[in-house]
Amino acid sequence: MPGSGLSRRTLAGAAVAGVGASGLAACSGDSDPGAEPSRTPSVEPPSTPEPTAEPSATAAPSEPSEPPGLVDLADLPVGGGRVVAAEEVVVTQPERGRIMCFSAVCTHRGCVVSDVEDGTINCGCHGSRFSVADGTVVSGPASTALPTVEITVRDGVVRLA
Ligand code: FES
């Protein structure tokens, strides 16, 4: 709050002026020399409550957030896989219980692969096919394998690591 510093400085100056005036009054001939010097009433700045953070209705729970779920294991065919276009990955299960994940961005010219069929990950743009087992090129024009993506499997759900 830019104005609060200015008002505090102003109030501090006012307090000093009050002390000075009191000091003058104590030295004047009007006061009783044996009397206690009058106490200057303290000038306190008006209380300005500190801004407090308002509780947010959308505050996240205290639990750590889970990485996004890609696919349920139950929906992952053995020897096949699923393209998760939103995350640009393809999840495969070349053998029962062996789960793999690759980038779904074709290494030829960057299309997102279209499907997984007959044991290959297939790009619809120019026909490249990649192995569901390791992402290597089965047929071009692509010449480079799909990069592997780290995943975790928990509670029957494949997630990004
Ligand atoms: S972009 Fe996939 S085959 Fe060309």
C-alpha cells in the first residue's frame, strides 16, 4: 500500500512536534517548578489492519497432486495400445503387464500418430509405422524411433511420471 508509508511518516512527524511543544511548555514560566513535567500523550497512528489472505474457495487440498491419468490398464489391449492425443503420448502393452509409453509426435514431420493397430503405432500423415514394443521404425518414411516417455502405473491407471 503506497500511501501507508507516507501517512506513517506524517504521523511520526506529528509525534515529534508534540514532544517539542511539550518540552517548551515544561520550560515556560507558567508551570510550577516543583511539579512533575507533564507527560506528553503519545500519538499513536490509527490502527490499520494488515491485509489478510482471504481463504480461496478453489484452494487445492493438502494432498499432493497426482500426475494425469493416461489410460486404465483394463482399456489397454495386449499387443496394442492407445493414443492419448491430449498428452501427445501413446501407451502400449506389447505383452501382458509390460506397459510402455512413447511420444505420439511422429519423428518424420511431427504429426500426432493416429492409432495403434496390428502391433504397430501408425502415423496417418505419410504412413510411418512404429513398434509397440520399443517405438522403433517398422516402416518409413520416418527413420527415427519414437522417444520413450516415463510413466508410473498405480491402482490400475497409467500416469505420466
Ligand atoms: S509425419 Fe508421420 S509419417 Fe510423416
